[in-house]
Amino acid sequence: MEIKILGHGSATCKRLYAEAERAIERTEVEANLCKIERIDDIVKYGVVMTPALIIDGEVKCMGQVPSSEEIVSWIQIAAAREQRWGPVNEHYGDPV
């Protein structure tokens, strides 16, 4: 599973990254968490406000910091989808 935090490195972006780390630890799902900070890369996702959270290519939120509990639920849904359908094509949200 690919989880990305999009933002310019502000305190809010760092808070979202920390919430995502907590959520991953709680779910025990194998996930790759990374930061995307370059504006050229951020706009490729159609994000107009940061921070933003992307799970397997799907924008889950932007302009806010959801709780780790909410992120846990998104991770669990993505993990169940991946278990049922296999890995997801990050750019289209379709199974690979």
C-alpha cells in the first residue's frame, strides 16, 4: 500500500504525517509512507490545498488533518480492497 502526504513541509503537513504514521502502526498493514513536497509533483494529483493524504492513488483529504482513527478506517478499507482485488494502479484506482 502506498500512502503519500502532499505538502510543503509546514507544521500542518508534519502533523498529518505523524497521524498517518500512528494509523499505520495501529493497523499493522504493510505500507510505504512518503512525503511529496515539490509543487510540480503535488499538482499532478489534482490537489489544490495542502496538506493532502493519498492512499493508493486516491485523494482521501486535502486542506485538513484528519484524526488517526479516520486514517485507520481508510487504510482498512484500502487493505480490504487490495486483498480482494489485488494491488491498485495508483494513477487510475484500478486493479493492476
